[in-house]
Amino acid sequence: MTAINESNLIHNMSQAYNTHFSKNANAGEALVHMMQISKIDHPNLRNINPNEILVSLSRGMNLSTREKLQTFTSEVIVYLIKDVVGSKLTQTELMAMTKPKIRA
């Protein structure tokens, strides 16, 4: 996978999350919506279960501030791109590309 494709995935996922979150102010719904929309962007994302991913990644987390919510949302996107899609970029590189695009 090339950096351009990763960048496009990050852009599409961020935009889907931000749009839904700004309309409903519910991060969980926005993340599920984002993952449902992103299934069409890459074949490896077609079989994901958004609810399972959120439960798995959010265990023990306290998402009481906007900063923590922004970080968690970025971590979900990075997980999808790194572990599900199979990016060769590091988590640090992906996080640097993702976090500035998330509005929480």
C-alpha cells in the first residue's frame, strides 16, 4: 500500500467521523458510522465489526475530555490502517498523519 492510499484512507475516515460527530455529538455513533463508510474504501475493511473493534480498543479507557476522545479516534483509525489494511508506515507516522485531522 502506498502513502497516497493511506493518506486518502485517513482523509476519508477523518471526514466521515468529523461530519457525523459534528451533527450528532456522539463519538461512538460517529466511529461506527466512519467504519461502516470505510468498508467501501478498502477490501480488507469489508469484514470488520465496528462494535467489536470499539469494545476491544476502548477497554479501561476514560474518554472524558476532548483531547482523549481525539486521541482514541485517531488510534482507531491507525489500528484500521496499520493492522487491518496492512500499512508499512509506523504507528507513530500514521498517528502524526491522523490526529490533526480529527475534530473532537
